[in-house]
Amino acid sequence: MTNPRYAIADVVPHSGRMVLIDELLDYGLDYAVAAVNVRPDSVLSDGVNGVPAWAGLEYMAQTIGAFTGVEDLRSGRRPQIGLLLGCRSYRTHVPMFAIGARLIVRATLEFRDDSNLAIFSCEIQENDVIRATADVKAFRPDDVFAFLRGEGVG
């Protein structure tokens, strides 16, 4: 059985220029794969060389957001905002993601507890060559705005 296709706008709770990934290519019970097309007008692009490789962490985070957005839709909910808590061992093999590059971002769920604290192993590939890797820690409270106000914490 083929997975239903979702537009990024349907699964990522960002809008406008803050949506940095272009397409949800694939997903499953423990992973999501997205594509990023680096353009001269991409957010963070210098317009000449491309996007600094450190921006790959946000590509990974938005791919994780797409993963949880699919979970939300399949459960009959609207996609919710999650929080990027940090990463471990972000390694990049290039200083920039060049204009014209098509990046494939994969996020694989490695751990999730009952509070929705999760760890994903992530990688970014270009032409089947790994360009960046990281372990990303994310958290999605039931009500992110109440959490940010400090309600129901501790």
C-alpha cells in the first residue's frame, strides 16, 4: 500500500518563507524523508554560493516536524508546533549547500518517551553522498503555548 502524499504546508506548522523544506518524499512509522532545493532566494542564502551548512540543522528539524505532522493528520489532529531542544554531533562535510543542490533529508526516530521527548538520527544527502549528520533532540508538549508560559511544568 502506498502512503498518501502530503504537501509540506499540510504537515509543517510553519508558513511563508519560514518553510525551508520543499517536499515530503516518503514517511513511515519511524522516519520521514524530505527534499530541499537550494535556490538563490532560499532563506539564509547569500544569493551567490548558497546556504551555510549549519542551516542543515533546521532542515533536519523541519523534516522531524513533517514526520510528526503526518502522525497528527493520521490521528485526526492539526499538525502541532514542536521544539528543537538541541543536537549532538552535527557534522557537515561541506561549508555550504550550493545553489542548485537538491538535498535529501532523512530523519529516523530512535527514541520517544511518554512526554513526547524524542531523538532522531538525521542525515542530509546530495547525489547519494552524505553532506551532514546529527542526532536531534525534539520535544512536543500537548500544548506548546501553555508549556512556553510555564503552565503545567514541574
